[in-house]
Amino acid sequence: MRSVEAVIFDLDGLLIDSEPLWREGESRIFQGLGMPVEPEDIRATMGMRLDESVAYWYGRCPWSGGLSNAAVMTLIEDEMVRLIGSRGEALPGARAAIALARDLGLKTAIASSSTIPVVEAAVARLDIRDLVPVVRSAAGELYGKPHPAVYLTTAGLLAVHPTACLAFEDSIAGTIAAKAARMTCIAVPDEQTRPRPEFGVADRVLRSLTEVDARFYRQFMAGGSSADR
């Protein structure tokens, strides 16, 4: 395996504890449109781009009132910027994992499915802009995760070959996207989704970013593989 030169992080649910906020925010907007969508139902679209999530739910329970998908996206986006800006909290080990990668001379970036305003709100809330010079939203791609486009674009912005990138993800869609981009992928799912067999495609599965230390990074910098588990 090629030695790692860059580390690319997902954002929601990996660096910031925003997945509960997404479930709260999206379900609130959908319920306001008369849809019987509960917070836990939102797990079905975890890791998906917002336009794809809205299309998914409209396909299952079309709302009335004449609102377009784009209008509903704006409602959700505004709600998420508010929730993340006021209540978003860093997940354990998040900032340390990014800072350590930089200290070891690795390039760092964020590749998120969220829209640009939501990404900016999360990065500002975490105060990590100085640690991630490259921040890419899948909103600028033709396809969102699980398509690898956002990861391939991010690798290009870093000027690093995709096979020399280490990606951290918490969702199945994101894990598939990173692997489709031929990156080494470390999955850090929450307790509820961790047992899902789809995470078997990841090179490693961690319980928390607190497990990431210098030794962890160095094994990949030395060309370590998924066989070194």
C-alpha cells in the first residue's frame, strides 16, 4: 500500500456531534410539512447530500403546499446552521486527531456531504479552520456520497494521489465513497450503526477518534495495510 501523505476527514458525526441535530432539524421541518417522519427515521439518509436526502423523503411521502425541493432544502439548511452554530459540540479526539496529523507533516482536509453554509457553521463552531486549509462540500459535485467525487476532488486540491490519502468516516455512504476513491478508510461509526456489516469494507473500524495517536498514523505513513489490524 502507498504511504499516506494526507488525511481527509468527514465532518458531521465524525468531528462534530451533529447527527442528533440533523435528526432533530430535518424531522422538525418534515413534520411541519405534514410528513410522519420521526428523528430516528432520518438515519436512513445519514451521510447523504441534502438534496438527495430531500428527494428521498419526498419520494416516500410527498408534502403538500407547493413547496419545491429547493425551498425545503433552504428551510433545513437554515435550521441546521442555527442548531450547529448554537449546540454543535466536538466529538472526543476530533481536534487532537487533526492537529496530530499536521504535526506529523500530513496534509489535512475536510470532505463533507453538507452544504457550504452548514460546513462553514460547523468549522467555525469547532474553531478548526487553521487546521484544515482545504474544505470541500459535495454540494459542488455532480454526485454526493457514496459516489467518490468529493474525495477525488479533495485529493486533487491537496495535490495528493487518492491512494496516498487516509479518510476518516462515520457513515456507510461515506465509507463506500472513500473506498471507491481507492483511499484507505477508517470508519468511526456510532454505537447504533457500528454493527452494520457494510462497515466491513473499511480498512479499520474504531470506536472513537481518541484511539488515533502518533503510532496509529505512522503505520500508514510507513505503508501499513488493512492486514496489520
